[in-house]
Amino acid sequence: MPRPFRDSLKHALAGLVAAYHNQPNVRIHTIVAGLILIVALLAGKSALEIGLLVVTIAMVIVAELINTAIEMLADVMHPRLSKSVQILKDVSAAAVLVCSIAAVIIGMLLFYPVLGYN
């Protein structure tokens, strides 16, 4: 029997809190995201631009959460690091890097006029 939505939500939020408290990169992404959103609001960005920032921020945080889950699962399944596990971890970290680079580019495009460049 499927679990109630309330229980699923509780577990998902517990996972988010655990990642925030145990993963420095999740904290960094979350803090930077909050600051970026504040700057966007103060800069008078449109709802569409703020929406694009929210989706971009979510993309980076989701990639970081998936990377964390993959790395933790790999550590449990293979406590001794093998070449395959190292590649697995490197590839999942690369996914976060690609998302982060895309986020920086989107941020630069959105804030380029605010920085005084037209």
C-alpha cells in the first residue's frame, strides 16, 4: 500500500534538512541562491527573470542533492574506493559543475544590464 503523501513529504523534507546540515556545498548553494534572489528583487527584475533564476537555482540544488545521494550510496556499497566508483563519483560531481556553470552564465546574462553594461 502506498504511503500517504504527508509521510512522503515529511521524508523528503528530512532529506533536504539532512543534506543542508551535512553537505557544505548544499549550504553554499542555498546561501548564494538566497542572496541572488534578494539582489534580483532589489534590482527590480521581472517575474519572468526571477522565475528563470528560481528554476536555475533549483537545477543546481537538485544536481547537488543527486550527487550527494550517489556518493553516499557508492560509499555504502563499496567502502573501498575502486576505479569504477571513483569515475562514478567524478561524473556525478561533473553534473553539478555543468549545472553551476550554466547558472553562472544565466546569472551573468540577467545581471549584465544591472552592472552598468548595456
